[in-house]
Amino acid sequence: MWFVVDPHSSVPIYAQIKEKIKAMILNSKLKPGDSLPSIRTLAKDIGVNVNTVARAYRELELEGIIRAERGERYAVVGFEDKIYFETKERLIKELKSVLKRCQDLGISKEEVLRLLEEVYMHQNEGGDEYDNSKE
Amino acid sequence: MWFVVDPHSSVPIYAQIKEKIKAMILNSKLKPGDSLPSIRTLAKDIGVNVNTVARAYRELELEGIIRAERGERYAVVGFEDKIYFETKERLIKELKSVLKRCQDLGISKEEVLRLLEEVYMHQNEGGDEYDNSKE
Amino acid sequence: MWFVVDPHSSVPIYAQIKEKIKAMILNSKLKPGDSLPSIRTLAKDIGVNVNTVARAYRELELEGIIRAERGERYAVVGFEDKIYFETKERLIKELKSVLKRCQDLGISKEEVLRLLEEVYMHQNEGGDEYDNSKE
Amino acid sequence: MWFVVDPHSSVPIYAQIKEKIKAMILNSKLKPGDSLPSIRTLAKDIGVNVNTVARAYRELELEGIIRAERGERYAVVGFEDKIYFETKERLIKELKSVLKRCQDLGISKEEVLRLLEEVYMHQNEGGDEYDNSKE
DNA sequence: GTGGTCTAGACCACA
DNA sequence: GTGGTCTAGACCACA
């Protein structure tokens, strides 16, 4: 597949995988009915353990976003609005919290704005990296 | 003391405490030579475990920002530029990463901008809350 | 053929097929000497994978209940008492286990009784559905 | 703790643990606010791996039935009616399905009734065994 | 001490 | 081939 995961991030790998897949559904890079790479394939692809991918898929299934039949691949179901807004709300809280910490530490609004432009300039052409700002 | 900590945040409490104290030094709410509340006092004050405050103080001491004195006293040393920039750089990376995730999840630049204004409007009058967007 | 299988049940499909065929022998819907549908036919009929039917037939053959004949034909041999009692005992254990879990979860005896009546009222007229309580 | 798990059951161990804890809440053997044994303690107690208990607890937490704070024990929150009914409904479906299979296999209503009496006679005095009908 | 994440690897059920 | 479960054990963060 098609994305990168950051093992040093404080965001757990399984959570990064979940978020990436959700993002790809929003992007329409993954559409309802599409099948996902098998657990083992994805695990090898992004260089993590099978169990880690399995956990991500299992939780996405519990959230009703993907679904597996017996012995078959996982397929995208879709992204209920409710789940979507929950995910978004959680991320917005995180953003707000980080912004407050920036203000506290004396990072100026202009500096943040510059970063914002920088990130959003890349029209998600690649969009595949998770957090390429880390080593 | 003078600040609040969010036990549900994914940022560890000890790290929140460290950052808050650094911010207060930047703010000049704490100046070199000022003494800090004792570990036990602060712990009781903000409602966290003593070990948590102890860890924050220990690490701040290692960074040369505060100094242990006789009898459980800690005093502010100051905030060397080098340390300050490191701290700031780390936070900026975190911000960039969150911004990328926002873009991935389809949160518009305008929406982020709105949040940015909202946060920075409060001229840090209080500045005491860590993440008051949570219940 | 003549029965339905529930792909969402926790009972494996091949086991459902086996049990169904055994039941039909008991019912005398299938008699010794009768031939069974070919693996492919049955698979297409009930909409499952060929391997799944193959496994069911293979195991039924091992139990001496059916017999492979020339050219993909399978014929009913019969249902030896010994095998019959084993099958029955296994199911009774399963039932006991489920009943205990019902008790644990606070489902009353009356409620179970009501279900029992409901299920047994249908004199197996159809008998074709495996678990028609699912959507 | 206080219960037994059946490693040979087709019900996964983590699911058995979840169901047992739910049952104990219904029983009022566990009340809101009570703390649960630590993951490691329970794991040793019932002889399974730490990860298995961790998964059970994690899922119960996702369902809102128990909850852990940082570095603290898990505590019982309670059992929302919605979750309770879902759990019960799922079990009732399972029971219905097993009853149908019993009928199919020619187990008489009287026989089932006898089992029902037998199981429910034990007024859950012990109630601690998961499925002691298995070896 | 507590829980959380992750790995490597086994073994099973299913198609 | 596919996914599911489980284990043993490591390592980390937190109190």
C-alpha cells in the first residue's frame, strides 16, 4: 500500500493506521466496496507486526467502517457521518490543545500561520506520509 | 499554584507540568531566583500524584531550568536559549504533525484559521488552563 | 438442494452443512442409497465456496455417513448409532453451556421456556433455515 | 479472582472474560465504583496471558462498562441498558440457533426441558464456572 | 506497583 | 491464500 507510519510518534501505530485509512476514505482514495490489502500484506508493506495491523482493522470493523467476511478480504463499508464527526472532533480538540501550548511557549500567531500555509500548500498530492517532519 | 492539568490529555501529566513552568518563565511569571512550590504542595494543589510532580522537577533540573536547594526547595534558574529553542522546535514538530492530520481528515484551512484566531484572541489573560476544550 | 446456511453464525459453515445433512438423514429426507448433490452443485446452490462443501463431505465420509462413488457422486450410507449419539452429545454440551451463559446474564427460565416453545412449535415444516433470527 | 475460563470452548477466551464480568455486574457481585483485579493479577489467576485479559478490559472500556485512569486500576462504571440489551439479544439469538439445531437433530422438547431445569436449579450459588461440562 | 503497545511466532479455522 | 486468537516477553509511561 501507500502510506508511511511513524514508529517514534506518540500516536500509537495502530491508531495511525486507523486514521490513515479513514483519511483515504474521505479522500475517495478508498471507496465503499474497495478491498483493503490483507493484514499480512499491509504489515509487510509498512514494516510493522501483523498484530498491529490486525488491531487497527479489528477496531475499524467495530466502528463499522470496514468489514470482513469469513476467509475473505476486508472491504470498505463507508464512513458514517457520526463516526466521521467524532473522529474530526477528537482531532480538533488535539489541535486546539497544541495551539494553546504554542501560545504559552511564546510561538507567535504569524509563525503558526506560516506553518499552516506550508502544510496546506501541498495539496495532498502525496499525502501519503504520516509525519515526515520526524527523523 | 496557578495552573491546571488535564488528566485525559494524551500529553503526560509530568510533561504538561514541565511545559507550564517553562511557559511561566517565558511569561516572567516566574523569574530567576524565585522559588517553586514544594513537590508535595504542588501535587496537592493540582491534584496529581507526588511522583508525577517529582518527575517533572527532576527533568527540569536536568535541563538546568530549576535547581534543588536545601530542604525540598526548588528555585528557578532560568531558561537557556538553547533549551528554549529545543523545546520550541519539538512543539513545532508536533503542531506540524497535527496540522497534516487535519488536512488528511479534510479539515479546511479556514477552519484551522478560525481555531487559531480563537485561541490567540485570549491574550493569555488566564493562560492557566491546559486544554479547556475538554469537559 | 434444500437448505440455508448462515454465513454470520459463529458455527463454521462446513459444520452447518454437516449437521444439516445428518438432520436430513434422521428426518428420512435422505435415505441410505440416495445420492447427494455434487460438491459443485451444492456449493452453487447454497452460495458457499466449493472447498467448504468439499470439507463437509470429506468429514462426513470419514464418519462413515456418506460414501464417495465414481465421478464426483456421493451417496448416503446411513447414520450409525454411535456417531449419532456422539453428535447429539456434543450438541447437548453446547446447549448446556449456552443455557449457563443465559442464566449468568440474568435471562429468566420463563424466557428460555418461551423460546423453547416457539422453536419447537414449528414442527420442522420447513426446517430449512439455519438461524432465521438474523437479518 | 473468581471465575474459570474454558480454553477449549469455541468462544474466545477474551470474550468469555468480557461476558463473565458483565454477568458479575448484573449479579451485583461487582458494583459501580468497584475496582477490578489488575490485568496481571487476573491473568495469573485464571491462567491466561496478560494480553488476553488486556484485550477483554480494553473492549469493555470501549463499551463504556469499565474505565481506567492513568496508572490506576480499572473500575466498574456500570452497564448501560443499551449495551445490556445488545448483549442479551446476541445471546438469545445464539440460544435460538442452538435450540433449532437440537430440534433438527431430533432432541426432544422434554430432553431440553430437563437440561433447562438442571442448569437453572443451581441458583447460581457457584455460578463461577464458565462451562464445566467440558473436560 | 499499574496499564499500553508492540513484536515474533505459533496454531487454528476458513475458502 | 485469508483472518482470528493466543502466548511469551520486551519496553515504555505513569503513579
